[in-house]
Amino acid sequence: MAVETLEEFFAENWRKDFPDEETILKGILLANQNLFDVNQKNASSGSGRMGTTLVLMLVDKTKVAVAHVGDSRIYAISRKQGVQQLTIDHEVGQRAIQNGVDPKLAYARPDAYQLTQALGPHNNKYVQPDILFLELAEDSLFLLCSDGLCDNDLVEDHWETYLLPLLKSSQSLNKGMIRLIDFANNYNGHDNITAVFVRLKIRPKVNSQDW
């Protein structure tokens, strides 16, 4: 439902100019409202309420926008920058760290991995997605994934083996994803895995007289 809402929203609201932060926020809040309305209609409560995390990526040439709600993540991989986690999990432990608590203490608490945000369970007042804009200067691979894949520092510790080679156009993203998910199931294996690759190649500028 969230994906369908956002697909329809951007089909209507991304005709020409690259969406700005206000437009992206509007789309995400619409997705949340649609899920929340169904929860209210069904009088769902507790674990019976629908909810989902969200990672979102928009691309137009070298312009990239990423947004997220919850603890699913987006990573960027490039030769110069290495691996970068572009999102910060919306969970109790991270909120404590941002408030100055030592990371070891923050994640020692029993509710450390409890989500502080998700789409669906609550109205729009409780949803504050993080939105980031990038301008690409080199070939890059993006990994959008749920925490079943990236838990326990899987990406941080193994990106050079499983992700860096996929920057090459000759490498199959489909085969690379199957290999990564198989590894993640053995490495973590405790949760569902959802993942998407986006590979962007930057072509150098060429003068028309040189064609």
C-alpha cells in the first residue's frame, strides 16, 4: 500500500522539476495516512495494526534524493568514498545516542531496537522522515535494505567482497543480490530480508565538436 501510494503520488507530482523536500514529505505523509486510515477503519490495536518501514530513492541524472522512516537503511558505495550509511535508524537506541548516551549503554537497554517511527500505526503528527539530497560525482552503487540484511554490521564488514565489485557494469546485479542475500541468511538469518540495488554510472562530459 505504501509503495502503490508513492508511485501514484510521484506520477502526479514529478512531471518536470526534481521533487523538493516539501513534495517528498507530502508523499510520505500521504502513504502513512492511507495505512493509518485502514487501521482506524478496522479498529486494529497493538500488533494487529499495519505498519511498515520505508526507504525511498529518487534519481534524475546525477541528482539523488533519499528518505526513510524506521530502521531500514540506504547505503552508498563508491571507489573514492567507500561505503556510507546514508540513513540513521529511527529506533530507541539511536535516539539515545543522539541525546548524548554512550552507544554501548544505549544498546544495552532492552528496548534499544524498538522503532520510534513507522508508517501506519500513528497519525502524521508522529511521522518525521529524514530526507537527504545528493549530487553524484562518481559511479555509485546504492543498497536499500531491511534490517534482516544489514544487522550485525554485515554491510560495514563485508562491502568490499559483496558490493564493491558490483560497481562494474559487467557484473550482474541480480546475481550479486542473490549472493548477498544467501550470505545474509547465513550471517544473520533472524528476520525477513528485502533489498534493492541501484547502480548509477557517471559519464564524462564530452564537447560536441569531439563527437
